[in-house]
Amino acid sequence: MNLSYWEIKNWLTNVDFTIVGSGIVGLTCALQLKEKYPQATILILEKGTLPQGASTKNAGFACFGSLSEILDDLQTHSEEYVVNLVKKRVDGLQLLRSILGDSNIGFQQHGGYELFFKEDDLFDQCISQKEHINKLLKPIFNVDVFTLKSNTFKFKNIREQYVYNPFEGQIDTGNMMDSLTHLALNKGVKILNSVSVEGFSEDNNSVKIKTDQFEFSSSKLLVATNGFASQLINEKVEPARAQVIITKPIKDLHINGTFHLDKGYYYFRNIDDRILLGGGRNLDFKGETTSEFGQTSLIQNKLQAILKTIILPDTAFEIDCSWSGIMGIGNKKEAIVKQLSSNVYCGVRLGGMGIAIGSLIGKQLADLV
């Protein structure tokens, strides 16, 4: 690609910080760097027309973990570790809200509900451990988080009782990313879309960055590509695809809140009088460990079956569209935020909790520099 003198001068000269990825982490990192270094030139490179991974493709759950998910985490992690994870998610959500304001992200706190299949003994496990988990989380919330309620919705083929927590919320993902992008641009951050970083090399004072269109140098390089991180750096981050469907508007849809089913492998909510439903990765872990976008008939059929048999059993509906996003996961639930070399840093592996911890990881990444 032949660049003009003006293009080189205005966008690719004397770059102090180059951030790869314009999702929640990358944009928040840029904002924090601008606050620390007001005169710095900050450039974000994004390989997609829009943020490519999960930031504009997620379901918009402002959550910190369902009861069954917390119990599952306790099977492989200490109580202190799991409580710290929850606290980070709560703090991250609060940071996101403080940066953008609730109205700009469409934040609504209708609470969260965990549903259980009738034949699943997971319900009994959760109820037996509910008080213990409430005690563990008391220092964070000051009150009991999880309570038992009877099914007041018209869902079918699930248990008549569910676990409720009042602290869970939801956001408008599009509004959030639009607001975050505009804020960064207004602060003087430069963003170039449809530019894919192919590699980089480092000397003592700078990083030479090679893209699919041009090469340039930057004083520092910060990688915030989450599920795509292993394509650029040698860190243990596996891509995990999540498929989502959304219905056309449904008249008199009286379902408010965020809902989890089957250890959180399925999740749904009301958005604009539509049902948004995602999940099903547990049906094909191997196939969904991919950085390729797309949908499969196996998971799409299961999502539609859940709509028909559980969520909207007596309501006619049509699917409006479907899509997928790419998360970054690993053998630990903790994100990787660290300095990789003299001038290269990363903030990746958000474990499907990007809404909750994305802002916090972005801030931590900026704090490393």
C-alpha cells in the first residue's frame, strides 16, 4: 500500500503507544494512557470494520457469575481466588459505568435468574451450598446475593423454583461501544480500522510493527486482542466461539432480567422486545474452540429448541438474525495482564467476562506502562 506524505506524517510518525484491538480493553487502555500522558500520540489498530472479537457481539450481560458457575469455579480454585474473581467483576462493572454513565450504555438492573432443567440435580447442589456462597460474598455486597424464588414467568420444562440475585444487570452493547469509541476519539486517540497486525520486532527503544498494509514504528506496543491473542503473542489463550440468535419483536413480551441455564452455557434476555439467546458451546467444545466466525446447525437448532420448549412455548416467534463472537479463555479464569518484553505488553484472556472486567483490564494494562 502506497501511503502519502500526509498519511505517514499524521498517523504513523512519532507514535508513542500502539494498541492492537479496539474493543473494551483497547479503548479503555487508550483513555487511561491519555489521562496519564496527555501529549502522547496513541494509535489503535483494529482488523475489523467494527471491533472484531466479542465487544460488539456479546449478549450485554452485566454479570459476575451465577451460583452454579461460582460453585463450579470452587471445584478447581480456592475460595479466596473465586471471591477475588467476583470482586474484580463487580469493580470492573462499576468502572465501566463510571467512565461512560448508565444512560450511555443502556444499563438496567433487573436482576439475574438461574433456571434449572427438571431432571438436573444441579438445583439441589446449588441450594445446599447457597448459604455458604452468600457468606463468602457478604464482604462484597453486604447482604445475601442469592435467594430462592418461585417461577413467575411462563417458562416450561424447568423447575418451578429458580435462584435470583438482584445485583445483575444488562447493557446495550452497541451503545456502550459507540460511546466508548466516541470518547476515545474526542480525547485525541487515533483509530485505524481494517488493519491487521501480522507481526512485530523490537529493539531497545521501539517496536517495529508489520501490518497487512504498511509498516511503522511505535515506542510501545499493547496487545488487547483477547481471543485472537495467540495469533500475535505466545500466551496461553484459546479462542472460544459463542453463537447468538435474536427474535423479531414480540408483542406483550413481559420478560425482564438476565437468565442463565445449564451452568450458564445458555443465557437469554429481553432487548427491544426481542429475546436474545446465546450459548451451546458445551455441545461441541472442540468445534467451538475456533477463531473463525460462523454458526453451526447443531447449536443453532438447539438454541431454537430452547426458545420453543422453554422460553416461548406458547408464543409464535421468528428469528431475525444470528451471529457469533470470539472470546478468549484458558485453564485459569484470571486474565493475563503483563509486560512481555521491554516495550510490549498485553491484556488478554477475559474468560467470557468482557463486559464485567474489560474496563478494569484496560486500566491495569495502561498502569503497566
